[in-house]
Amino acid sequence: MAERYYTETHEWVTVQDSLATIGITEYAQAQLGDVVFLELPRVGKLLEAGDSFGVIESVKAASDLYSPVAGTVAEVNESLNATPELVNRDPYGEGWLIKVNLNGDLGQALLDEAGYRALTEGQSH
Amino acid sequence: MPYLVHAADDRKQMLDTVGVGSVDDLLIDIPPSIRSRELDLPDGLSEGETMRLIRGLAGRNRVFEDRFWFRGGGVYRRFIPAAVSAVTSKPEFYTAYTPYQPEASQGTLQAIFEFQTLIAELTGMDVANASLYDGATALAEAAMMAVVETGRQQVVVAGHLHPEYLEVLRCYSDGRGFEIRAGLDDVGADTAAVLFQQPNFLGLLEDAAGLTELAHRNGALSVAAVDPISLGLIAPPGEYDADIAVGEGQQLGLAPSFGGPHLGFIACRRDLMRRLPGRLVGSTVDGSNRRGFVLTLTAREQHIRRAKATSNICTNHSLCALAASVYLTYMGPEGLRHIADVSYQRAHALAEQLTAVPGIELAFPDREFLNEFPLRMFHVEQSLASMREAGILGGLPVGRWYPDLDGVMVFCCTEVNDPDSIRTLVEVLSQSARAVTVPPVASRFPEGLPR
């Protein structure tokens, strides 16, 4: 299993053969509550690290999604159209959002497991 | 409720609290030279005097009898059943300001839900919102939906769109930074939507299915601005696969009223639902499993999505929408078809009789129309004046918007124009045509030639 990295905006990313899989974290899904809708990009869209690539809407809020990496959208999780609750149920597995063909290396700004845990523990209440 | 001004004691107390001696002391930053001294207003009038004054002013309006209106152009005279005002004038509806709290406003929310259902059925679309301001803003909102949905920055207007709708569209496009083109040749990979009006501003039917196909072939959305009454006769946008249907709902039980308030409606395909502007009411069940109504999908809206919302509309024309709901329910599908058919028959009878008058012909003889049609007239100003003298409001001259249509007047018939009024109009224009004098031709002889 490839190592998982995180953003300060609560996305995660894993990379295998320069294909990055992106989702939102367990912490983020718990904070959002029931996810009811996702607006995701089209395949082929070019993203810079930090670009907003979509919107996630829960019963509580609508939030932008930010790309942890630079690259081209290769795949979008279509099953979320009918079952957005997969993001709540399995955020690191079936609830992934998009896959991106990396354009270069992972940025330096990403957090590792320990770094992200420290961030969320600081934010928990 | 009477307006109670502050008593002298109240004013003194407020001034003391602020720490100044008089109201003028509050205005010392404004140079005395530009301060107004006294408002030059006449003394107040009694209720009786006020009524007399207002009636006198109103009497200066030229009011044509309903059946002698032959002008449409976006606002129409139609028969409004008494049931409409009987329901809309109920204080529960009439005096409430857009109350959306489900625990307090089930009646209002249900009325809006019924309106949405009626509009969705009428247009043949999957979902309609709680209403917008008018047909023009509804069209502009639809253009924005298409721009956001496709990520493209250009919309193409096909055919003769209401010129005021175009102005509103321009106003929106300035703010949102999308471009408006007017030729079908411009439909391409950058086009977010093809917008058209059915029937168009001149009353002519557009090839709605063809325009929709053109839009789809280029990955654009098809946006139809439709006349709701016409849908009693012709295929609704859902049938020719349009993506968004909008329109002006004034004809559905609302008086022309100097141009407003009227009623915009907007409906779309299910997968565009989250791009819809404004309020949406949904049906649900409460804790005891009883049916109830609530606002739904509010995360689309500006108070949640902020700058990224498709639209800044967070309200609706509730009372006007209620009038439309009562009208449509009262008419039913059969009634609506009947109204549309009578209007069609009368307009075609009028067109036939008027084109028999010398100097009057159809401006577009090869095009089909429903109840509004453009005529090329012998003398626009003179014929309008002779109709006016006979108590008739003639057609709308459209030359001021379209120079190539100078001399063209768009006539309109609805069910209120009875056969007698049509006969009168034809007589007046026949006489006027006979009386038209040929203007003298200026002499063009070279100098020295005339004797």
C-alpha cells in the first residue's frame, strides 16, 4: 500500500506509478456529516497543486475541494453520483474522489500521517 | 398603520444622549450653503381631497378597453377568472413576506410546491424552481446556469429575442464576464448555450427542435424562453429535449399593471437541478410521518455558496406564483388548450382580414405564428393614430429595435379580443388605408428646366 499524504485542507493523496488517488480524510467526513452531493471535474481537466477541483456538499455545509497535486484528471469516481454516502462510509477506500496523472513530483507542502494527526488534534474540540 | 413621528421629548432625550443641542448640530460637517432650509411641500390633504387629486391624475391616462388591445410584445391582456384574486387576496398569502420557515409556513410552502409542479408539467421538464422576477431575468439566469455547467464563456442568441430580454442578458453578461453572440454560425466549441424564444418576439415560430439539436451537437445547452399559454397548443421544451425552459408568467392570471410585478419561471432537466437559481421547495415527511414541505437543496444558494453560487437570487415572486397556480389549476389542461386555440383562431382570422386591406401584408409570409404576427403596414404612425382615435390600441411598431423592420407592426389577439372588436379594427384600418394620401414628390428638375 502506497503511503498516504495529507493537506491542511483535509484531502488525502496516494500515488502509484505516477497516478495519484485523491479523497477527503476521515476527520473531514466526520466534520461535514452526511454527504449529499459532490461536484467533481471532468476527465482531462488540468490541475495545479492547491487548485479547487470541486465542491462537496453535506447536510451542514458546502465546501471546496483542493487538489494536493498538479496533474491531469484521469478518472472520476462516478459511483458517488448515486451513492455520495460512500465518502462517509469509506473515505480512504470506495469513497475516493478523483485520480490524477501526476505532472512532476509530489509537492513539498504535503503532510505525512504524523503531521496530519498533529494538525487535526489541534483542531478537534 | 399610522406613522408616528418622534415627539419633542423623544428628540430632546436623543440629542441629550448624543450630547448635542439640536439636530442642526448633527449636520455641521455639511456646508450650510448646500443644506436645504425648508422642504417646499404643500399642506396635507384630507382623504377625500387626496382621492379627488389621484382620480384626476389617473383620468389623464388613456385607457383602452381590454377587447380593443391588439398589442402584446411580452405583456398580454387575458381573461383573469375571479378565483385568482379570491385566493391571492387572502391575508395569509397577501400580507406575508416570503416566509420559508417550515414550522410556520406550510401553506405558503405547499403553494410554492404546487407552482413548481405545475410549471414542470407545463414545460415537460423534470424540476422547476419557486419562481423568479420575470421572463427576462429568468432567461439571464438560465444563461448563467449554462456558463457554469459547461465552463464555456459564450452564449448564442438565435432569432428575434425580446429586445428587453437581450438588454437584461447584456447586463448579466457584463457582470459575469460571458459573451453574447447573435449568429448561428457562431455556435461552436466555446458556446455554453443556444438561447431562443418560442414563439419569438415577432410572434413567429422557431425551429425549436433544430436549434436544440444544433446546441447539443456542439456540447452546448438548449435554452427555450416559452410563452406558457402557447404550451396548450405546441410541444413543450421537454419534448424537444431542451435543457432549460424559462418564460414570463404574466399571462397566467396577472394583470399587465404597467409592466409588473410579473413572474419568471425556470425549469430544467434533473441533472442540472443543482445549478438552478433561487428557492426550491421539496416534499418530505415529519417525525410523525405526516407529509410536509421544506426548502431543499439550499446549498446551491448564495447564503451558503457565497461567491461561488450560480445566482444571487434567494427569494421568489410568491404571490404572483400563487396567482399562476390558481389560474393553471382553474383552467386545467383542457382550459389552457381552449384559450390557446381561441387566441390562435382569432389571430389568424385577423391576419387574413387585415392582409386583404390594400397596403397591409404579412412581413414574413412563409413563417408560422400562433396569436401574434408581424405586418408590414402602409403607414405606421398614421394607422396607429386612426386606431387610437377609434379607441383601439394597435400593434407594436418594431422598427425602433430592428431597422430592417421599419414599417412593421406586430399585432396580437387573445381570447379577450371578441369578433366584434376584430371587425371594428379591420374597418378602421380599411378606411384609414383609403384615406392615405400619397405624399407629394419633390421636384427634381435641373435648374433652368421648369417654365
